[in-house]
Amino acid sequence: MTNVLFVCSANRLRSPTAEQVFSTWPGIETDSAGLSNGADVLLSSEQVEWADIIFVMEKAHRNKLNRRFRSSLHGKRVICLDIPDDYEFMDPMLVRLLENRAGRFLSRTEP
């Protein structure tokens, strides 16, 4: 099982969409969180330690993640998807972007 963490700012649109999209992929366990103080789920060190791979939506998220959780990131793969905050929750265009950009890093076995 691969533990995959999706991180954005507020954990309201992009990262929860990603969590839901990839939650049905076999062999993948998903979680999501935000880095802003007002995030629905604020990123914790436990989540960072749990994750095998961490996807951030923007470079600013990667920078903030590195500043706040540097000691927990050793050996973690952090990938920036470069997806701006321009989409609603489960927007079909956002789902396609996530599948194209994150999906190539995640092994998927067809049922």
C-alpha cells in the first residue's frame, strides 16, 4: 500500500478533490490537508510522517512544507503539480489535471 498525501492551501477544493479521485485506485491510501491557518484540515507532522509521497499543488506549498516540516521530510518524495487555485471541488477539468499530473507517479493496476 502506498500512502499518498495531497496538500494545498485551505484543503477545500484541490487537495480534497485529489484525495477523492485517487481513493479508488488500488494499492493507494489517500489523505489531504492544507497549509493555511484557516484550512479545513491543517497539515500535521503525523500526516507528513505517514505519507510515502506528497503532492503539493503549487511551488509556494512546497516551500511552506519545507519550512514547517523539514525534519519530517527526510526520504519523502515531494512533487509539485503546478495546479492553480482556479477550480471548484470535483471540477471535471481539475480531475483530468490531477489524473494526468499525479497519476503518472502512481502505479495503477486496472481491475
